[in-house]
Amino acid sequence: MSGHDDELTPADRRLLDRARRAAVRPARSAMIWWVGLALIVLGGLGVLISAILLEDLTSHGEEGAVVAVTATAVLVSAIEVASGAGVLAGAGWSRNAARAVCVLSILAGLVGLLNGGSPATVLGLAVNFVLLVALSGEKVRAWCGG
């Protein structure tokens, strides 16, 4: 920081830091758009389907592990939506959050596949694997700040 930066308020310093980061950020590529929108759409579908299932389970008196797993699915899907929006915005936390969601989805898909999952399970595994690879790529890493 220069001598003039010492006179700035904390809010002004945050704005200056944000402007400096934006000055070195690469352009938002098609890959960033694809990854961010895919996370938002898939997460949104996950929230919708899991919430409907959770409401159905609880309205029929279901309790215990099934309800807990379904509620967790709603939460993970909501994190997926937030991380997709974060990727589009270039938020540093979003890439790691999205990668964690993809890993959890892959693990859940493998469990489902081992328990007689449908062909849709295989598609979900493939999509999450492709997203995980894209999130690990240089373009997304540079856009999200490392």
C-alpha cells in the first residue's frame, strides 16, 4: 500500500482491494458461464425435487434417517445454487464449495448405483464428473482468484 492508502477508511480499503483484483481478473469465458449456469440449474432442480420429496415424507409421518438425508439433499442443492452464482461472480469461496458439492454428488450417485440406481444415476455421475473437471481447470481457477 502507498502512503495515501493509510488515510482510507476500512470500507474504502475494501473497495480499493476489490478494484485491484478486478483489474487483474481475466475476461469471463464461455466456460465460466457454462459451469455457473449448470450449477444453478442442477442445484435448483435438486432443491425443488428434494423439497417436494421432503414435504411428502413428512406429510406421511416419515421420521428419522430418511427425512434427515432428504433435508441434507435440500441443503446441499441450495449450496450448489449459491456456488454457481458465486462462480459467475468470481467469488473465491465458490469454486471450492462447488467442487465439494460435486464430490458429494458423485459419492451419493455411486451409493445409488450400487443399490440398483437408474440410468439417470449414471447421467448424474457423468455430469458431476465433468463439472468437477471444469471447476479444477485453469479458466475457472483464474476467474475465481486461485
